[in-house]
Amino acid sequence: MEVQVRSGRDEAAVRNKTQKFLVVDDHPLVRHGFALSVGEIHPDAEVVEAGSLGEALEVVERSNGLTLVLFDLNMGDRAGRDGVRRMVEALGDTPLLVISGSDEVSDIIDSVRMGAKGYILKTSSTEVLEHAIKLALTGETFLPLPRAVLAGNVASEPQRQTGQILDRLTDRQRDVFQLLLAGHSNKEIARELGVLEGTVKVHVRAIMQKLGVRNRTQVAVVAARSGCFPEEV
């Protein structure tokens, strides 16, 4: 029996060639722009485009498997939130990232609650898109809460004092908290702070316990309502 041995580089090439991304948006220029960006990030992957929810569901049905889907929240066919739900249902374990021109906090939070693995503003850079895709493919969730979003959409609501949240946290937990809100994974937070990933997990659990929440999305909701936001995004 002949055994073939592939180098790490060859194996990576094979994996990339089997990757298939779907971009769904009813505006051709926007859709094609995202498709080009995905192609730049994953040059060996196949990128498919769909202009409606119906076309997208057809692609899902006839595809052997998709790697990731980018889905416009505000489709012209009024798919909207129902479209996100139906796509998430049809995709199963395949991650879906919402793309949208809306920076409403409610849209961001609702999208993640419906099963999206993240939310990307159409004004975002290619670097942000790459970061969001990377997180989604590793099982993490990209949840952008930029300063402008929080200031513009939460400031009108009655706010608790920011200190009421931050005072509950230790100095190190505050560092983790800020990076958490910026959408960083545990591994990235560990690298940024120069600590072990296991240590970050302990801090994240402690933060959630102190805020009375169960996951990262709820941390972001509490932060938004309280006027907290990351120092850098």
C-alpha cells in the first residue's frame, strides 16, 4: 500500500479549496464588493453570490456544504429578520454573519439572538470582515459595539452610571471586559494581555457572574444599557 504524505502547506491548500462562501445581498454592487473582499481574505475558496433569500436557500439546498454565509439584514424582498431565522435553520452548524447598513444596537443584538455568529456594518474595513470571519469559523461570535453606536442609540435611554458596572470588576477584569466588548476571542485577549488563555476564561466567567449574565451577548447588552464601551474598537 502506498501512503501519500502531504506537507502542512499542501493540506492547508486542500482545505482552502474545499471552502465555499455565500454572499447574500439584493444590491449587486454591495454583494459583489463583499464577494471580492472574501476572495481576497480566502483566495483559494469559492465565493457564490445570491440576490434574494430564495436564491440563497436554493444554494444551500444544492450545495454539498458551505463554509460560511454573509447575509444582508435588510433585503429588498423584506426577508429581514425572518430571512436570518430561515437561513440559520437551513444552514445548521454552518455559521452565518449578518451584514447591514444599520448600526442600531437592537439590530445587532437581535441578529445574534436569532443565531447569527456576528454582525458586520457595511462601512467596516476588510480587516474587520476578516476578523469576524475568523471568529465565526472558530465558533466565536463577533459583536461590534463601536463608540458611535452606543453613544447614538443608548444615550437617549435612562442610563445607569458606568461606574456601577466597572466598580464591580478588578483592574484585570476591566481589561478583559474592554477587549470582550471589542469582539476579541479568549485567545486574542490572552495574547493582548500576556496571560494564559485559561486565565482569560476564569476572568470571563467571573465577569459574567458579577454582571448576572450567562454569555457574551448578554454582557454586551448590559454594557450598552449602562453606557460602557471599549476604549478601542
